[in-house]
Amino acid sequence: MEKLIGEFSFGLFFWQLFLFVGLILLLRKFAWKPILKAVEERESSIEDALEAAEAAKRQMAELKSNNEDLMNKARDERDAMLKEAREMKDKIVAEAKTTASAQAEKIIAEARESIQHEKMAAITELKNQVAVLSIEIAEKILKEELSSADKQKTLIDNVVKEINLN
Amino acid sequence: MMISPVVLLANPTDEHDTHQEDAHHEEVAVEESEDGGIKKEIKEYIAHHLMDSYDFGLYSYTNEDSTKTYVGFPLPVILIDGGLKVFSSSKFHHGEAVAEVGGSYYKLDHGKIYKTDAAGTITYDEHHHATNEMPLDFSITKNVVFILLVFLIMFFMFRGMAKSYAKGNALPKGIGRFLEPIILYIRNDIAIPNIGKKKYKKYMSYLLTVFFFVWIINLFGLTPLGVNVTNNIAVTFSLAILTYLITTFTANKDYWKHIFWMPGVPVPMKIVLAPIELLGTFIKPFSLMIRLYANITAGHVVLMSIIGMIFIFANWLGGSLSFLLAFVLGILELLVAALQAYIFTMLSALYFGMAVEEHHHDEEH
């Protein structure tokens, strides 16, 4: 301790203190403040940039998911439209089919009816013809049969017989 | 032979014994064998190296006719002794002559300037301390020259670095690329953890300056220029007193409360603790001062002793082994130079942190 005090040089102490305090003050003004400020600014700008990048990333992801939603929606819409179109087509085809078959049936029915009519007319015509013919035949037969008295008499007898039976 | 470095280490800076030609010469001469002369010379060299000096000596050698030739240049001596006296240290002729300035006579003795009579008589007390009057000495000594040099180096280096930031987009250039990580390290790993994010800013100037100053000046101590600044107690004292002053004057109420009236302990304990805590505030910077001083001094003494061993061995085996050892130690000292700067900065930051710490009494005590 005594040696340390003996070694102590006031001049050196003074110069060291003076120069060192001067150095602190000078460096504070001309070096440390600008350096630390620059470093801090850079750090904050890096931080900001990172944050911005993060935000951009988030936005991008959002956009992407939006796009996907949109795509999905579009796809769904397309599918729906296709489905609708298909249904419409099926419906139209089915309707057409039913209409056509109804029409055909109607035509067939009409045809059948007119055939029936024609048939009936033909039958009636035939009947009339047959009646006329029958009358003519009967006339001719009667003329033939009743041409003699005997034959007239047998006929009357037969008719009387039949009446008696009844 | 092998004991010699131990002897050197045991009494490294005791220049009073080694230099005291008239009083001790006989005893020393008795102990000396034929290589005692070189041991003594090494011892003197180390002692001389550890001291400040008034001239910038690069080396000296003894001529054939046993006169000494000094290579170097003198530095200005500034004394306040009945007025300001400025003269060249060459007037002392390396302690051999009496310098006469403005009617006063001064003589160098063991690296200190004493006021003497015209004949240069220096009287000693029983401890071989000179009893002559000492003038107030503000000389630009070798150490002051190097402090000034580091001052200029640091100023221009960091000024240049600061300017390079202003130019570009806040990117370091040149030496800044090397220095910026260190500055950031001091900020992020020393200042902020110890002082806290809110208050570290006002201490940054001191912490950065002290770190780089101690580091650079320690590195200068490892150059062959033979300079050794941080092993002067005056230098470490002035650094430590700044830490003390900054701690004391920036301390908040809590700090003083914890010193004089420790919360959470019984009243008798408070009374006992107060002087201990108060003493602690002085011991902390004192330990800073001694730590830096002792580490650098020890490093230099060991390193120089081992270099000195090369001359003691004076053979190729011992010499090369000593050289190898000195080389390894030199590398270690490079580490110590940075480490001591780091420790000084770290502990200063720790003390500042204590001074501004906000205590939450409910939780902590």
C-alpha cells in the first residue's frame, strides 16, 4: 500500500483524468452519439422491414386464401350450372318424350276411332246392302214359293202350327 | 539458475533496493555470482520498465568505457514551483545531472523530480525515501505521451467511423466493420443487462470510452515500445474514481436507502449495515483500480522476467524454451489486455446498474 502511494504520480493522474474526461466528452459528441444513433436507426429500420415483410406475407396468405375461395366458389358455380343444364336437358327430353308419346297415343286413338267409325259405317253399309239383298232374295223366294196354292197352304199350316205351340 | 525468475518475481518493483547503489551495493555484490550482474541488470530493467519516465527512451546500451548511451528523445517537463517552469527533460541527462531552471535546481531520483541545491544533494530517511521537496509535477511523461496518442487514435478512429455511417445507408465501413460488433457487444451484453434498457444510454459514452481506452492502451503495453500505462496506479485510480463519481452522482434514492437504511432488516442490523455498505461503495471502485493495475503489472513482470531468462540461460536450449514460453505468454497477455478492459467495463456497468436499480420492496425483501 505504501509502495502504491509512493508510486502515485499526481501529474500522471491529472493528465489521465483531464485527457480521459476530454476524450469521453469529445467521443460522446462526435462518435458515440452518431454511431449509436445510426445503429439504432438501422436496427429499427430492419425491424420495420421485417415487420413489413411479415405483414406482406400475411396479406399474401390472405390474398391466396381469398383467391382459393373465389376459385372454389367459381368451381362450385360452374358445377351447379352444369348440373342445372343437365337437369334442364333431361327435363326437356323427358317432356318431349312424354309429349311425343301422348301425341302418338292421341293420334293412334284418333286413328283407331276413325277406323272404328269407318268400320261401323262399312258394317252398316254392309248390313243395309245385306238387308236389301235379303229382301230381294226373300222377294224372289216368296215369289217362287207362293207361286202355287199348295205351297201357300203348307206355309200357312206351318205358321199356324208354330202359333199353336206358342 | 532456475530460481532466478522466482527471485525476480518475488520482488519485481522494489526499485529502492535494487537501485540503491551506495547503501545496498555491497550486500548485493556479496550475493552475486559471476552471472549476478546480468540478473541485477534484468531486475533493474524490469523495475525501470514499470516506472514512468521523463524521456522517451527506446533502448540504451553500455559502451566499452562503461558510459551509457541512450537512444530516444526527451519530453517536456512542466513543474509548478513558484511559477510555471517548462523545460526539456534532456537537462536531467537521465538523472546524472542537476537541472537548473529559473534559479531552482531539480534532480531526478528513482524516476521522480526533487528540488535540490546546486550540487544536487538528495537526502534520504531511514526507509531510503528521499526527503527533498517535490515540486508539483505536470510533466508530459512517456505515459502522458501515450495517453495523448491513444486519445488521438481513438478520436480519429471513432470520428471516422461515425462519419462513415453518415455517408452510407447506416452501414459500417472500413474499421467500423471490426469495431461495430464490439460496440454492439458492449451495448447489448454489458450495458443493457446490467443497467437496464431504460437507463443504459447515459452511461454508454463512459463504458465505450473506458473499454476501448483500456484495451488500446494495454495493447500498446505489449508493443516493444516499452510503454506501460495501465500499471500506473495514478492511471487506474483516475479511471476508478470516474466510475465512483458517476455511480455516486447518478444514483437514485433507492441506492442511498439501501446503503444507509437497508430495508427489510431489523433496526440494529440497519445500524450495523450502514457503515459496511458505505465502505462497500469505496471498495468497489478501489478493487477496480487494484485489479487493473495488478493484472497488467504482473503480466509485464512475468513476461519480462521470462524474456530476461533468455539472457540468463544464454544457451540454445534454455533460450529457445524461454522464447517459446515468452511467446505463449505474450499471446496470453493479448487476451489479458482485452479481458481487463472487459472486466473494468463490465464491473463499472454493474455498479451503475446498482446505482439506478429500481427496487420493488414487496417482492424482493
